[in-house]
Amino acid sequence: MPPKPKVTKEQILQQALALVRERGAGALTAKSLAARLSCSTQPVFWHYAGMDELKADVYRAALGVFGQYLRRPQQGVSAYMAVGLNYIHFAMEERPLFRCLFMGDLGHADVFGAKVEMEYILGVLEQSDSITGENARIIYREMWLFSHGIAAMIASGSAEFSEQELQTMLGHVYRGLSRYLQSENKNS
């Protein structure tokens, strides 16, 4: 019977996630991970068939961190506004992780097509503003794209915005989109 590994799969995953959070996806190598764990690369490949399998687990763990961010309550704003602000704050506070999830650094480029957290966001829209069905999906899509543009500029270091600017921009686009959809429904 082979000896039981001293480094667990969970320890490897947690250290891999920490490494990506600190230094980005490019820093995640078997050698750098082994150095963090104070071991050889053997335990990494004992638990994972290869780095692609580990990166897939890191991606899923990063989505979990993102999901927690999205759900953080924000004082003084609606629950739906909080979702948009939290998405942007994630880009500010977790730049390397944001880049891994939403800018393809871990190889998962079609985040929008994956509809990350869509059900949660649609639920918030329904609860906070009673928007359902196709209108909710349109708002989800267009607000996600708008928020992502801001977040990507922040994550890449090409723009900075105050909290008030963020709230104003998100509010303008949301209210404009909501009014447009309401007028379209009346004209249909």
C-alpha cells in the first residue's frame, strides 16, 4: 500500500487559490505551488492528473469566492444595486482573481455564456423590483455587460471611479433600461 500523502488535495487547492489571488494565473505552476506547500511537486500530481485539472478546480473555487462577494450587503442601496457594486468591488479588491474569472486568464473565456450567478441575480431583480421573465433577462444581460466594462477597466488599471460615480452610472443605466422596457411593454 502506498504511503498516505502528507499534503491533502484541499491544502493544494487552497494554496493554489491563494497563489492566484496574490499573483495571478501566470504564477500557478507546480513548482511555485510546491514551494508554497514546502514539498516537492509529487503531492500535486498525486492528487491531480495535471495542471489543467488543478486549474479547473481553482476556477470553481474562485467562482465560489466571487459568489460570496456578489451577495455582500451594501448600506444605503437597493439589493440589485449592491450586486452591480459588488461585481465592480470584486474587480477592485481581487484584481488577479477577477482577471482569472472574467478576462480569460485561466482559460475560461466565455463567462457571459456560462451565465455566472444568473439565477441569483434574476432572483434579486424579482424581489427588489418585481421584474421577471424576459425583461429580467434583458436587464441581467445588459447590466452585466455595462458593469463588466467598468470592472474590466478597473482590473486592468485603465480607469478609477469613486463610489458615488459608480452608483450614479449604474443607477442611470438601470433606470433608463427599466423605463425603456416598460414603454416597450405598453406599446406591445
